[in-house]
Amino acid sequence: MKKARYMAPILDIKELSKTFRIHRLERNIPACKDVSIRLDHGQFVGITGKSGSGKSTILKLVYRTYHPQTGSAVYDSKAFGPLNLLQADERRMIHLRRYEIGYVSQFLNVVPRTSALQIVETSALETGTAPEDAREKAEDMLRHFELDPELWDNYPQTFSGGEKLRLNIAKAMVKAPRLLLLDEPTASLDNHSKKKVAEVLMRLKEAGTTILGIFHDLDFMEGLCDLEYNIEAGKFTA
Ligand SMILES: Nc1ncnc2c1ncn2[C@@H]1O[C@H](COP(=O)(O)OP(=O)(O)O)[C@@H](O)[C@H]1O
Ligand SMILES: [Mg+2]
């Protein structure tokens, strides 16, 4: 009899809960409760649920933008082996954010006086792309997302919302991270730009990237995701 080879999941979120304390109101706001999501290597899982149900909180806990409360999120890292992201030290988190885990939201954190092209190029360099290739990779990404070449050398502070968003996505995708966290990255994009995002996501998935994403547009998500986790139901629903 052939023995099935057990492969550890790349990310195993178990019983994750988070409550915010609003001191001003002396109230506790539960943000997410007992969330368990298992992602196998190369899988694309979408999180669904009503607004305010805690979807973004899950990603922020995994990326450690928020401090954890209870539960665990064991990530099978390339650099350090399996480790609980909720407890990993800051030095390791910095390494993982730089080399292994990408995060894209609707918002762009812009570095002052850095051009759009420099932002994407720096992102490619950070993951170890050779300097002679980084520029070309960055240009390819910006071209793919159809950011007007006139804008490449501009600072993105003055970009429109859609331009910022496309730049933000290009910046994260150029790294081809092992694990990609997406928080409604397509929220304010038109259909054509959404298609561009879908194309790159498919490419990344084929190259082995595991994706945990939240999408505003369920139709968009259904064409891409392998599984759907509904936060209110507390389980995979499709
Ligand atoms: N930093 C924060 N401080 C206080 N409350 C927060 C914070 N972040 C999220 N929340 C609250 O937690 C709940 C879940 O928020 P969120 O994860 O953003 O939901 P979703 O992404 O599903 O819309 C909401 O009630 C929200 O107000
Ligand atoms: Mg959200």
C-alpha cells in the first residue's frame, strides 16, 4: 500500500482570537474569535464575511501589525523552519516580511522622495534580485499594471488612488513572496485593472506562492480561490 506523504501546511492558524480594549469607552471590542485556517503549500484561500467581522484583523495578526492575544499561527518558514508568527521575535519578523511574506492592502505607505520605479526596484532588491536585473523586473511589473511611464520617476504622493494601488500591488508582487496576504487590494480598481491583478496572482500561484486573501468582489475571488473560509460560519464553506 502506498503511504501518503504528509506535508506540513505552510500556515496553520489555530483558534486565533483578538479583542480590542477601547480605554476611552471602557469597552472591549471582539475583533475575531476562534479562527482556524490551514493553508497547504501553493493553496489560495479566500476569507469572506461581513464588514467588521474581523477579516483584516486576521491578516494583521499574521503579519504582526497587531499584537496577538490567543491562538497560534505556525508558519513553515524557509529561513527558520516552523515558527509561531504570533510569538516570533521582531528580528525574525523583519526577515520574514522582507524575504518571505508579502502584504498588500488598499493603502500605500509611501517613503518620502522615492519615485514609483525606485519603490518597486528596492522591493525587488530586498529579496535578493541581482542589481542588474532589479530595474528590469520593476519596469516589467509597472508595465504590466499599466502605470503610465510618465509617472515612473514621480513621487507617488500625488498619484490617484488607483495609481497608488497598482503601485502598491506591483511592489509586493515583484518579490514573488512565498506567502502573500491580500486585504482587499482590488477594492477601488476598475475591471481592467482587476484583471491585471488576477493575471499576476495566477502567475504567482503557478510559481508556488501561497495566498490568503480578502476580496471585496466575490466574483473576482471565486475565479481564483481554491477554498473559501467564512468567518461567521467559522469554517471552510466552498
Ligand atoms: N486597531 C483597532 N482598534 C480598535 N478596534 C479595532 C481595531 N482594528 C479593528 N477593530 C475592530 O475590530 C472589528 C473587526 O475589524 P476588521 O478586522 O477590520 O473587520 P473586517 O476587515 O472584516 O471589516 C471591528 O469592530 C473593528 O472596529
Ligand atoms: Mg477589512
